[in-house]
Amino acid sequence: MYVVLTRTARGATALRFDDSRARLGGADAIATAELPAWVERLEREHPRWVWDDTTRWYPHLLAAGVRVGRCVDLRLCHAILRTSALTAESALARAPRGPWDAATPLLERPETHGVLFELDDDPVIDAPIDPVAEFVLQGEAIADSEQPGRIGLLLAAESAGALIACEMKFAGLPWKNDVHERLLADLLGPRPVGVERPARLQKLLDDMRLAVGSTEINPDSPADLLKALRRAGLDVASTRSWELKQLSHPVIAPLLEYKKLSRLLTANGWNWLDTWVADGRFRPDYVPGGAATGRWGANGGGALQLPKQVRGAVVADPGWKLVVADAAQLEPRILTALSGDRRMAEAGRGDLYEGIVASGAVKSRADAKVAMLGAMYGATAGEGGRLMPALTRAFPDAIAMVEAAARAGERGESVTTQLGRSSPLPGEDWRELQESAAADGTEALRRAARGQARSWGRFTRNFIVQGTAAEWALCWMAGLRGRLWELSGGSFVERPHLVFFLHDEVIVHAPAALADSVVEQLRDAAAEAGRLIFGAMPVQFPITTAVVDDYGQAK
DNA sequence: GGGTCTTGCGCG
DNA sequence: AAAGCGCGCAAGACCC
């Protein structure tokens, strides 16, 4: 059963539909204050809650102690259906762009006429949000698609991700201020008052001044720093760390140290702690579908860039554990399954990179890794480019798959993941350059067009792998979420629950006594995700797990 | 005084 | 050894 919720001035109306999306009965009107209890009651029938945007409904429910099992996030599903090659002929995909194509849908509003807002410079005519009509339209798009099962699984996984994103923010990532502060004090010195540099940074700056024999050096300004380094006789094109590492000069060591610590201070220092951690929890906004590939984004505090340096401050509550798990070599395994490359599947029975070495394609594990990254990212030069021919000979099917995706992108076509998420098309500027270069191109113009085409090809090449990996991760998490809920009783935060997700890695916060069960569920969910997406294809998705007290202990 | 671009670096 | 994908963020540079 589906229950479609529509917001009204006083609360919501609910309409029920059966599993084939046929309408059941009349509408219920529920006042705002009654909504959590009403949802909780109906939840016993395990419906799929259909709403415009999970972030508009679910936080209130969670705050009221109500957790739901399943939902359809119409906004996220619309975004997928709008561009998917599997539903390109649907009425939804052919309709002009409207409020559902905005980054966040509009609330119901009095009907107005005329241009309401712009979407990528296209004016959009106002239309009231109608979740029921959108639900019907989406149902038709799915039913009429060539492969309803594929796209249906993707939409279910995406919607489950929307629930998880809200739940992770609600639960928060356990964070110990005192541990973090001790770490900062050890590395930087005491917290400075006002605008002065922390003692350790000031000392390094003094060392740098001594090394170049001048006080005219400001490491916080790349432009100034570059000038100062050149004045000191250093031949550098930029102030990037990897370039500075090549040089030997007394200024380099303190400068690199300064950069490292300065980064810690500005990105995850005392200000960060004051701004983003409250009540012992870090609560960023997770953004499902934030990247074109379907990967999540995050806002607030750089949640997806937590440096290894500070992970020790992520500490389980007393009596609880953190179960940290990541999918080993996920993207190359995804490529294996996508392409059906039997030899690569064989190589991936254990450590994939060792397997590639054993196949004779490359000499070392490090080479295998660089070669695989090169294949998935489109390396042309350097180590990756050099290793490509050997990799192509050993695994022709897998390489042919990414090469085909690259060629499609170079032609300006879209590519599609295993479950049906399609890449965006290049913009107007891209096409104009391609056309003008083809028509009356000077040599320089043709070169620019070729470079641009190759660049888009690298994007589509990577898209099918990164996007399908994101689908695997969503299915893994969605399955895990249900399994965790079944492990014990109690409220949401009393049971084992997800507190962090980073592309191919999750953290579960769990009562210590249940940690081993969580590990088991993580493995089962991973195996299930592979079966769901790839069926019988014999590709393994091993995960590594660690049961720890703090995140710094994992890996 | 604001807004946007650039640089550099953190994560996968 | 330093190119080849996807992101977010902070600070300075640069503009009006």
C-alpha cells in the first residue's frame, strides 16, 4: 500500500493506493498535531509513505519518536525519471520543466500566474505542487519503461537513502569535544585569543622567515607566498604541497608543516567545533543525489571530508561501539560486474589488485591499483596511461565497457548506470564549441573542441562506474537499515543505527552486545546488494569491518 | 560593503 | 610520481 501525503494549511491529507497504484477509498484529513500519531498507527501496515520531499516531513516525525519503514521521495524520484534513458518516452520526461525540477520543491502556495522562478536560466511557470498527480505520473513512467524492475529498484533505494539521510542527522555522529580539543592543543598549541596565530603556527612562520632571510612571507596568501619563494631563489610554478615536496631548501619543511596545520585550524579547528558540534553530536545535512552520479553531497562542516587527523574524536557512547565497514575495492568490482568480465571476476575472488598481478597484466599491487584507477578515470599520461595497454589485453571486456562510455560522452550523448540513472547532457556552450569547430575550425579551435570532448568523455566514462557504485552503496545501506531495526527493540536511537556514510563506507553506532550481530548484517546486506543489482553475475563485494570505540582506530 | 572567482586541500 | 573522476569549504583575490 502507498499513502500519499499532501500538505494543507491545517496539516495534511492522505490518500491510499494499492500496490498497483489503484486508488483505495477517500481522503483523510489530519491536523498537524495529530500527524505523528496517525503515521505511527498506520505504519503497522507497513505502507510506503509518498511525499514531496522527505526533508519536509520526516524530521518532524523523528522528533516525535516516529520512524517509518519505507517511503517514496517524489522530488528525488522525479529527478531520476526526468533524465533516465529508461523512461525517456514517458509523459513525465516529455513535460516542460516545472516545480518538481527545482532543487527543492515549492510549498503549496496561492496560485499565481506568470514566471515564478528560473531554473538554469529557464523561466518556470508556477504550478501548485500536487503530490498525487506526480505519484500517478511517476507510476506510469515506471510501468511503461523498458525495465520497470531496474528503475523501480533505483527509486526505492534513492528513497531509502532520503530516510537514512534524515535519520543520520537526527541521531548525529557521536563527537567528543574534549578529545578534539586535546588533539588541537597538542598539534597547534593553546587556543589563541583574538586573531593571533596559534603558537605552533607562529613558530613555523618564524622559522620560514629565518630560512628566506626576510619577514616578507605570508603563507596564507598563495600569490604572496609564490613571490616570496621566487625571491628566495626557488623555481616554482605554484605553491601546491606536492610541488614544494620536490624541492630542497630550508624553508620547505616548515612551510609544508604550516600548510598541514593551517588546514587543520581553518577546516576542523576550534571554530569548526563551536559551529558544528552540539550536545556531543555532529549533525551535518546530507544531500542524497547531491552529485550527478547519484553520490551524496553534504552541507555544513564538510561532513564528507572529515580528515583522518580528527577521527579520534568520533567516540562511541559508554556501553556502545562503532562498527565501521567499507566495501573493499568497490569501484573496480562494480566495473567487473557491469561489464561481465569473467577474467576480472576471477581476479577479484580475493584481493582484486593481487588478482590482477596474478593474471600477469602488471608487476605489482601498486601498479594494479594505478592501472585500474587510470581505466576508470581515463588516464592518458603518466603511470596510469602507461599501464593501460597491458590492462586492456588482460581484461578486454571491462576496458571496452569504459571506452564505450567515454566515446558516447565525446559525442555528447548520455550514458546510464546499471539501475538506470543517466548522465546529464553537456551544456549549450559545449555544443556550440563542437559545432563551430566542426564547421570552420581553426587548428586552435579544433584542438579546444577535442579537449573539451575528451573531458566530457572522462566524465561519462567515470559516471557509469561511480554511479553504479553509488547504487550499490544505497542498496547496501537500505538493506542494512531494515536489518538493524530488527536487531532489538526500543526507540530509533536505542537500537543500532547508521550514523555516517561516505560513498563506500558506513558507521553504525550500536550497543556493544550487538556489535557482532551488526557485523553479520553488514556482510549479509552487502551480498544481497550485489544480487539485487547484478543478479547471478559471480562478482563478490567483500567488506572490511572494525568494531571500535573511536573512528580513529578503524583502518 | 557585498558577490563571485581562484587557489589549495580534505575526502571517496 | 604527480595525471585522470566526483564533491565542499575557507581564504584571498578581484570585481562592482
